[in-house]
Amino acid sequence: MSKEGKKIAFVLINVKVGMEHKALEEIKKIPYVKEAYITMGGRDMIVKVVGNNVREIYDVVLNRIRQIPYVTQTMTLVAAGEGEEKTE
């Protein structure tokens, strides 16, 4: 859990071929989404979702992200402990 008591999850997403940018535009509109990137490799995107609890994250993934027509598959990884941002 983060220092503010929030839960953090990283959502790995696959989308329909050629729809990466359109999906990214839609995903960035979701309030709980803090970061979103198109990726190369086994998944098309990675999205950082922050909520007050796991139930909120579940709701965002199920009722917002998965409802985007271009999204074909998601895998949600909920952070189990605290992390730190690297400062340079």
C-alpha cells in the first residue's frame, strides 16, 4: 500500500490490432488511471490504477477498462507492499 493508504495496481492490457492509440485515449480519461503506456512485447499496454481499496480497482478494471470496445484482455497485478519512486 502507498504512504497515503491507497492501493496501487498495474493492469496489463491487450487490444485489437491497430487500436492501441484509440484505446490509450479512452483509458487516459478514466479518473483512477494515473499513468498509461503503449508497450512492446506480450501485452499492448500497461496502466497504473490507484484506488482507495482493491474493490475500487476491481470496479475500474471491470466496469471501465474492460468496457472499452478495443480492449480484448486484461491482467491486473495489485501491489502487495510499498514501493518507492526513484529520485535522481
